Amino acid sequence: MTDKQRLINADKLIKWFAHSPDSDGFLEGSSCVNSFNSLTDAISSGLFDPDPPQQPDIQPGDRVRHKHSSFKYYGIGRVKEIAASGKRAYVEWPDYDRKKLLFGQPTPAYYLISKLQKVTGDTP
């Protein structure tokens, strides 16, 4: 088994248990019906939903780069502040590629933290 999380469609699983001839063996006897009801309740409650993606631990003062390829010439930026929502970071880009961005420097702005990659050490 791999460490990669497998995502399933909970509605399809419940439908399969309830309507597929292949699931008939699962529902024989009263204890199986109780197990089915427990399973569908657990699925419906979100018990088996995947964990939310982890946000990188980005703080003011951290060096970051943008993950999207259209921002590759921005280079390494510096986080100035985190928005109150915790989802965006205000970034200035002092080390942008001056040879590729001929029309001025990138505008300091708020960027989604999920689109930023923290740069550690002396990584260029």
C-alpha cells in the first residue's frame, strides 16, 4: 500500500451498497444491515473525507517564490504580512529578473499562500 491517499466518491459507494447486485452478500442478516447503516451514516457525516491540504508555514519575513510558471521571472520575494484570513500573503519581489521583465518590477500584492513556495537556505 502506498502513502498516497486514495480518494473515493462516497455517494457512489453508498449507491453501490444500496443497489448493486454485487453488494447483496454484504446485506444478508440483521447485523449486516446494521453495519450498512453505520457505514452509510459514517460516510454521510464526512468521517472518511480526505484531510484538508496543509498550508505551508509561511510567516512575515520568509522568502518565497510563486509556484505558477507565469510568475517564474518574479524570482524570490519577501513576505511582508499575512492577511487576517490567513489565506493570503503580501509579497514584495525585490529580486525579480530584470532581463526578462522589461516593463517594470512586479507589483507588491497579496498572493494566495497555497500558490507560494517557501524558500529555505541559500536557494537561488
